[in-house]
Amino acid sequence: MTIQSDPMASTDEVRGEPADEFVGALVSLSRVMVAVAMRTLARIDADVTLQQFRTLVVLVPGPQRVIDLAKLLGVQSSTATRMCDRLVRKGLVARHERVADRRAAWVGLTVAGKELVGLGMRARQQELERMLADLRPGDSDVTTGALVAVLRAAGELTDGAWWRQWADSVVE
């Protein structure tokens, strides 16, 4: 792969470093978070891929139409359908029809799917707590504020709000 030089780009961008240090830190953090997610799935011996786990997480608020699930995951409907088929075979997702909308396929978590999501998220939290154990007290206040701002900008729930949603999630 060749990186094209843009005459308007800063020297840092040409070297592959974003001009905004905060954005660069978030990109680096995203690599760490993917690694943490992969390690925790392996540690709990989950028989799911990272994308399948993400699908289960997206289903926490409640059952979704497959077409809506595809949009939330950023994939084609056929991809979401195949993913749900695999998760149904694993007993983590249930498929059903709604009387008012018999044309659409709906999918939701099973008890086993909900438990797997909870187990995976707890394992991820424990690993992050271990990683951050040596953070200086003042560092965490500044970092927390910045991360919460990023969560809000992305439309993502804070951890406490997510766990409340998980506790209230409906299983099929």
C-alpha cells in the first residue's frame, strides 16, 4: 500500500500520525480495546467471533428486526441474517415473528446469550481494571471526562447505564 502525499497535510499526517493528538490517542486506544475484547472472549472460552459478540451486545436493549440489526452493525441484511442463523444454532439468539409484522424476522437474546454478554463484559471490565491499576489519581479524572464526552458524541451509553439496560433486557 502506498500512502499518497497530500500537499495540504501536515508533516505528522504524512508520517501516518494524525495532526490532532487526541484523535491519535483514541485511534491507539481503539487498537487496545479490540485486543482486550479478543483476549476476554478467549479467556471465557466463548464460542463466538468478535462480530458475533458485538451482535449480541446490540441485542441487549431488546429484540430487533434483522434489517434494523444490520443497520446498527453496519452490514448488509444478508450478512446479519447469516450471523443470526449461526447465533440461533449456538442457542444464543432466538428468531420469531410478530403478529403485527409477519414479513419481518425478529431476533432477540436467549437466556444463554444474555449470560454470555454479561460474562464477557465483566471479564473485559476486570482486565481493564488490572491494566489501569497503576494510573495516578489525578490522571483518571481528566481521562474520564474526555472519554465520557467521546461516548456522548458517539451516542454510546456509559457503563452504568449499559448495565442497567442489560439487567432489564428481555430474553426470548
